[in-house]
Amino acid sequence: MSSPAAQAQANALNAKMEGEASKVLDDIERTFMRKIARNSFQCAVKCYDKAGKNGPAEALDQCARNCQAPYQQSSSMVQQEVGQFQNRLNRNMTECQERVRDKITPGMTDNDPTKMAALEQDLLKCMSGQVDEHIKLLKPMKERIIASLKNYK
């Protein structure tokens, strides 16, 4: 994109997507991840209490690792789900760029600013559609994550 106006629109689309995704992820973090983390730390404290001053270090380490496993697994699952979502969005945005690139003919970039502006608008329209589609996909993603997180204690 070459025009400042088009770049500003693209930045606004990016901010819109990030804002909506942040709302979903913040809610998941506050509602589920903090509780799982808290339970993991409480469990680890019990390991230390049980080991006292004389318990074997290996047993203490193993106990603490076992306590942290649910949080690590749930965190990994959330990261994987979000990563897949981001990859899909990136692929679709790349497809938008490729569709517009396919419409560019030799000499168009230098000789026809009107056609280039039209192509920028085509790109922004495609990107906007992808952002809107992916915002709709946040709810099912959140539901999948929540369903999985309910299995972690």
C-alpha cells in the first residue's frame, strides 16, 4: 500500500482485530487461567509444606512439577489455539494481497494512479472482510478454549 490514507485504514483494521481478540483473551485469562495458576501455586506450596526441612529435594521437585503441569498444559493449549487463529488470519490476508497483485499489469504502478487507488481499495475491502469474518470466529474459538480449560483443575 502506498497511500497514507490506505495505510491508515489498514492500521485501523489491525487495531480492530487486535482489540476484539484482546477482549476474548483477557476474559479467558481472568476467568480461567488465573484460577488454574492459583491452584497450581497452592499445590506447590503444599509440596513444600509436606517436604518440610528434611524431605528429599527430588520428591519436592517432582511434586512441584506435577502441580505446575495443569497450568502449563492449559497455557500451551490456549497458545496453540490462538496461534492457529493467527495463522489462518495471516493466510487470508496474504490471499487478499495476492488477489490484488494478480490484477496489476505492467506499467500500471507508474502510469495509472487511479487504477492503483482502486486496487488499494480492493485490497482494503478484502482485508476488512477477513477481519470481520475472523471477529465472528473469536466466539467459537473462545468456546473451544473454555471447554478445554474446564478439564484443568
